Amino acid sequence: MASVEYKKIGKSFGSVEIMKDVSLRIEDGEFVVLLGPSGCGKTTLLRMTAGLETISSGELEIAGRRVNDVHPRDRDIAMVFQNYALYPTMKVFDNIGFSLEVAKRSKAEIKQKVEWAAAILNLTPYLQRYPKELSGGQRQRVAMGRAMVREAGVFLFDEPLSNLDAKLRAHMRLEIRQLHNKLGATTVYVTHDQIEAMTMADKIVLMQGGRIVQMGSPDEIYEKPNSKYVADFIGSPSMNFLDGEIAAEGGGAIFRAPGVSIPVPAGTAARPGQKTILGIRPNDLKVTGSGPISGRLILAETTGSDVHLHVDVDGRDTVAVVPRAERLQPGAPVSLTVAPEAIHLFDAGTELRIG
Ligand code: ATP
């Protein structure tokens, strides 16, 4: 196991700077997910960690050693790629053991390590098959087995589940996380899928335009997003946003917008007159007889377990996730309520959280 530390990492391709001052410490044995939309720089950061891309500025340390100029082979890392990169002409056994073969380890050691990895990954019955004779999930596990036998200090994953269907993805999420719990190797995992990040990470590092915008545990990021960008990226269905203004009322403050009037929790640093964006997660909205948010039903979508009500609140499609029992007709007036402590407020200019 090993820690990974990025110190003011920067990256330019020619004259184009795509990353600046990325600083982050990943502790020994931690599972960190680099999350962000396409083009935010997460793959480039992973590739710099692996040594597949040069580092333009800053320092990268693995296990306390500066590795900026160290060959990928000597960095104590193992990488699992999106396309798995299995050798099609080699059986599963040889695919998993290939790096040991190259390192000229003894036949007995290779056999012992491949069988150990195969047992953990439930691949024992498939060792004599070729990759083309395996399902997507099995191929994915072979790619992991190949990384495991290298006994590297750091595992790097680049969107390893993106080629799988939804059900298998959910299954593999669980398997990778269980494997991590078993092996305890430091893991850096790149994805644009916030569900993967929320379900697997010890720590999420959310990126935007080559910068880290927030890092923390999944709960911290979900409960206290530090900007509208983060709030919008995390959570499904996405957070609702309403534009309004803070007003003083009876010694306290309220958020006001057409069709909306919500008290602001005491101690919030919102000033009367401040243009503000109100954020509410769909699961925090409840239908009531008369509530502080009113609109008309656009559509009710049933997901099976619950219903997503799309409510027009002053022209904004506002989503409430409610129990299946709520039966409403399109066009019907809907009143919604939210617990004051469940609201999120962002300054309309900076889009940063009002604490
Ligand atoms: P995706 O999920 O689409 O892979 P990403 O967040 O991993 O996105 P990167 O692949 O790291 O993003 O790319 C970050 C930025 O760097 C992008 O704007 C991309 O266009 C640019 N970039 C990446 N590789 C190169 C390259 N070889 N030459 C020039 N620009 C590049």
C-alpha cells in the first residue's frame, strides 16, 4: 500500500493549459474517485499518475517518493483501463499472469498468484477460456486480476465499468468495492458517473475545467455542496433550483420567489436583498394541502417504487420524489413543503454556497 500526493500539479498540451495547481493527498488504503464531466481533466490526472503522460509542473509523490520522472513500470502502480486491453490470443490464466511471466517469476509462483486472484474474482472455472468466450463482467474481472497479481501499492481505474449494461455495472460496483475492502490497496478511480462515485468512494474529488472544486466524503458532498455546480452534479434526480431574493421578516429572513416563500434557518449568512438561488433535492419535497411552494402538475412519472412529480413553479420544472400513493392529474394545483434545514442557498452572482 502507498499514499499518493499531488502538489500543485499543472498540465499543458503545447500552449494550451488544461490543468492548474491541483493539490490532493490520498492516504494509504483510501478509495478516491476523481469525478467530473467530460473534459474536466480527470483522465489526464490519472494518466499522469500512471506515468503515461508527462507532468508539466508540480510534484507527484507515491509512497513519499517523487515520481515525476520515474518510468510507469517502477511506480508501484497497476492500471485497469476502460477497454480492459486483454490479449485476445491468450487464455485467462496467461492474461492474468502475463506481467509475472515478463518479470521471469517461477512457474510455481505464477500459478499460485493467478489461482489466488481467480479465486477472489470467481474466475477459477474460466482460466482456460479465451477473452472472447467471456461475458463483459468476466472480462472486466480478468483485467482486475491482472492488476491484482502485480501486488502494486496503488490501483488506478479509468472508467472500468462504462462498457457494461446497467445491471452488470451495479454488480461490478459492489464487487470492486468488496475487493478493495479485502485487499486494502490505495485506489484512484476515474468516472463521470456520480452514482459510481457516491456508492464506491471513501473520498470524492470533484473536478471542473482542470481544477478541483470540492473534495470530501460522499455524505459531505451530498449534504453540503459548496457551489451550485457541485449541487447540480451530485444526486439523482438533480437538485431543483429556483431564483429569488432574501427578505427580512419578523426578525429572521425568508427566501422569496414567485410562488415560493421559505424561512431561512437562523445563523445562515444570507443578507436581505441578496439575489439567491434556492436548491432543494427532489427527495426533500413533500406534497401538502398548503405549502410554501406552489405550482401546477406538468406530469407524474412512475419509476416503480415511487413517483416523480414534475411541477411547474413559476415556469421552472421542479421535481418532487413522492410515494406511489400520490395520484394527481396534470394541471392540478400542487403545494409542496420542505424542512427549512434541508434547503441549500447559493449566491446568484458567484453561485457559491451561502453558509
Ligand atoms: P472524458 O471523461 O471525456 O475522458 P476527462 O475529464 O477525462 O474527460 P481529459 O481526457 O483529461 O478529460 O481531458 C482534459 C482536457 O485536455 C480536455 O479539454 C481535452 O480536450 C484536453 N486534452 C486531453 N488530451 C489531449 C492531448 N493529447 N492534446 C491536447 N489536448 C488534450
